[in-house]
Amino acid sequence: MITLFVALSAAAVAGAAAGRWVYARVRAVPGPVDESPPKERGPIALGDVIVLEGGRGRELWVARELALCEAGAAPWLVLFEADGPASARAILAWDPSDTSSFAVLVPTTSGGPAQFPRHFPSTIEVEIEGAPTSLALVARRTSIGVLDVAPNAEGASDLVPQGELQVATYQGGARGFAVVAKCTDRARLYSGHRVSFHEVSVLQVDPDGQRDGRPGSDSSDRVDGRP
């Protein structure tokens, strides 16, 4: 067993300040018009605001999307980088074959591939919300990462670079989940837990900057934290 201890911090800070910050991001001036054919939209998309824990201050804006594909096929896993106030950040991992849940992860390890075994181990141990959790290997694939970035994304990314990647997913415990991604000169471990789409609100942002409630969300939720 390979032991990787990881402290899972909160995905975003709480309070009305978080709502105000997200509201400012949603209202930002749109970037250049993309004239390419629109791709089919999933339950989470670039520019959306994810409201965790019933809208009690944990709000994240989806700034980057890394779609992981095999041999030109449709993505088998999508990693969304979601920003919150005060540089708080989470990685959202969604399997397109799973319509009921996604994972809220924290980027926890950075460095060269030498920090990880050459071959993905069958089990790893991570610390999730203070509790050591053993996770078993679910899938490992050689993938091509295709990156899409929101016009108003800021700062350096915690995602691995686009291009050819070695990717493994792990799960275990009640809802523990992790993704390990390696490229030529960088490796990343993202760990956290799965949540149901019914536990969150996903506020969709369309091309003209408007929003509405996605399936499984309460469209009456506000992004500024006010009742």
C-alpha cells in the first residue's frame, strides 16, 4: 500500500463575502464570442457557480475544464477547476457516465512524477477531513487532456497541463474519491469525497451572462448570499 497523507481543507470560505465574490465573477464582462459549434452541455459547465451545502456560503465558480479522452472518444472523466474567494479552490471530478454525483476534491500534491510510483498502486491511503481513508484503484488510463478556460479565469492553474496524461481514479470508504494525474514533468493528486447533485445547486451561466437553476438545483437560490 502506498501511503499519501493529505489534509482536505474546505472547498471555499463561508459567509456573505463568498456570495458577493461569486456574484462579481458571474457579472464580469463576457470575453470574445466563440463561433465554434456548441458542445453538448453536462450538469456542470464552464462559468457555472456551484453552491455547496444548501447555499450556506460555500460557492465556487468554474474557471477551467480539463476533459480527459481516450483515442478520440468522448471524455471518460472531466476535471473542473472551481475558484472561490481568498484563493480558495476545489477540483470537481465528474464521470459523464454518472448522472447522480460528482467529486469535490482538493489539489494536494505537486511535483515531478518521481514522487509517485512508476505504476499506479492498487490502493492508496489519504486523509480526508482528518480521517485516514483507504482507496482502491478503479481505473487507470492513458488519456489526452483538452483544456478549456473561462475568459475571466485568473491566477495559475492547479490542473495538470493538457496533452498526453497517465490518469488513475480511486474510491473507498463512505464517499472517498481521488484522482492521480501524471505527465512528463508534473504529477498531481486530488482527493476528497463524492456528493450527489441533489445536495448542491448548480447555477448555470449562459453566453450572455444570465443564470438559471440546473436540474437537481433550487433555481430560487441567489448568488449573493441574500435571502
